[in-house]
Amino acid sequence: MTAPDPRLTALLVCPVTRSRLVFDPEREVLVAVGSGLAWPVVDGIPQLLPHSRPEAAEGISQAHP
């Protein structure tokens, strides 16, 4: 597992909700705070394109802003 550089994730936002992203090391995804949309991280590179198909993270609120 290769986590994204924290300096990079500090600059990124969810492309759908524009909320902050937090890395979930167990699932190797970036999760949007509040909405729970999950974006995969492959070899340390966040996959934030529409075809990456975000999915709701377990245990996180599903409400969209």
C-alpha cells in the first residue's frame, strides 16, 4: 500500500462535493468528509476522475451538501 503524499491531500477536495478528503489506509481510498464518497488511491496517486466511480464509505454520513 502506498499512501498519497500528505502535502498533496491537503490541497485536494472531492470533485463532487468540494469537501476535504481524508485517507483511509484500510480501504486505500480518499473519503470526502460529510458525504462519505470514496475515491481510490492507486500506487499513491488519487483517482479523482468521474470514471473512478465514487462509492459511499461505510459508517460515514451519506448526506450531500
